[in-house]
Amino acid sequence: MIKYRIYFYILSIILVIWGALSINVLNFNLGIELKGGELIEIKTNLSLDKTKELLKVYKIKIQKTENSVIIKGSRLNENEILDKIKSQDPNAQIIRKEEISSILSGELSKKALLTIVLVLLGIGAYISIVFWQTKGLIPGYIFGLVVILTLFHDVIGSLGIFSIISHLYGYDFDISIIIAFLVIAGFSVHDTIVVFDRVRENLRKEGKITEEIFNKSIQETITRSINTSLTTVLSILPLVFLIEMLRPFLLTLIFGIIIGTYSSICLATPLLYDIKK
């Protein structure tokens, strides 16, 4: 695995560059939490397709729940929209209305970005402390540094995947996607810690740093990492088809878990080897 690391590095660089550029290349839509706007929820028995047909003249996003539709837009004329729906469903009524100003959404965007950065740095600092050892062959701060690099790789790579999904299906980038990134970071570091712990144990036994020790550590944990990720993805997958409102969050989570598993096996350990070497 270590001898093929140059190919993994190239793949990861492409993934990160695409993730960083995708925001401007595909111009995905921000949710009203991050750009400001209005939301109304209308109780109706109309189907999603019928509602979209009625409201096709408006530049809005429509989501269907069991007994209602949620409509989002920069500026909504709720009375006009309600009248159009009532033309097909006389019992329709507005049951929720929300408005987020552009100033508040700007603050939320800054705080969301800051939260992601602080969480990733905090995880790296924690790993540095956990793996700190007075006579270890690899200092704890190197473990922490590699974790921070791979977590940023996972988040930015997941952003690139979400950009493609958003472009294809018109999903909004909102707070739920930011939560998905934080969940991905937590899941990814869990896998990475397992591999690093095995590396540390094998280094203690051998008392030297060799490529064979790092390969052995990967081989001893790769089945466990893949099985854990696979079972997690399989448990999430049915929800993608059952809960439409959570579909963007769940799809981001699935692809993020895959990227995180890849980075734990193919990126983190080779990086640890090369940085120390």
C-alpha cells in the first residue's frame, strides 16, 4: 500500500482542487439560512409534481412532506402562492412562515465556516495529546498534523462531491450539509485513530521505522475499516429513498464516509510515513 502512495496523493490532490474550485465552477445554491430569504409551509394533499406545475412561474424550491409542502425563495408572495394551491386544494393553509435577513445569514455563514475549522483543529490537537509519548519513534504532533490534513481533505473532497449532486438535482447548500461535514470528520478520524494506534503498537514492537511496518498496520486494520464503513453506508442508504427532505444530507454523508475511509487507509498512513521519514 505504501509503495503506491504517489497515486493516492495524485488522486487526493485532484479531489481537493476540485472541491475548492467547485464552488465557483458549478455555483450551487445556498440555502436561506446562509443567503437570506423566506420559507413557508403549506398544509396540502397535492402531490409534489402537481405543486411544482402550479408554481412553475416562481423561482422557488419546493419540498414535500407527508401532509404539506415547504417552499423556499428569496422573496415569497405567500397569499398569491396559497391562492394558486387553493385552486386545486380548497383546504390548503399556511402553517409555518420563516424569514431570515441577509445580515443574519451572513453571520451564520461565517460562524459555520469558523466552526468547521475550529473542530478540525481541535480534533488534531486532541490526537496530538493522545498519541504523545516521551520515547516514541513518531512525536504526537506529527500524528495530529496528519489528522488535520486528512480531515480537511475529507471535508473539501465531500464538498466537491456535493457540488456535483447539487448541480444535478438542485439541492441547496444549507446548515444540514455543514452538519454532514462535521459528522464526516468525526467518522473519518475514528478510522484513522484505529490505524494509527496499530502503527504505534507495531513501532514499539520493532523499534524502528520501515515501510513494512506501515504496510502491516494497514493490512491488520483494513478489513475492519471497510466493514465498519460499509455497514454504516448500508444502514443510511434506505433513508435516502424514504426521507426526501434529508436526501442531500444523507447523500453527502454517504460519499463523505467513503472518502473518509479511503483517506484513513490510503492517505493518512502514507503521509505519516513520509512526514516522519
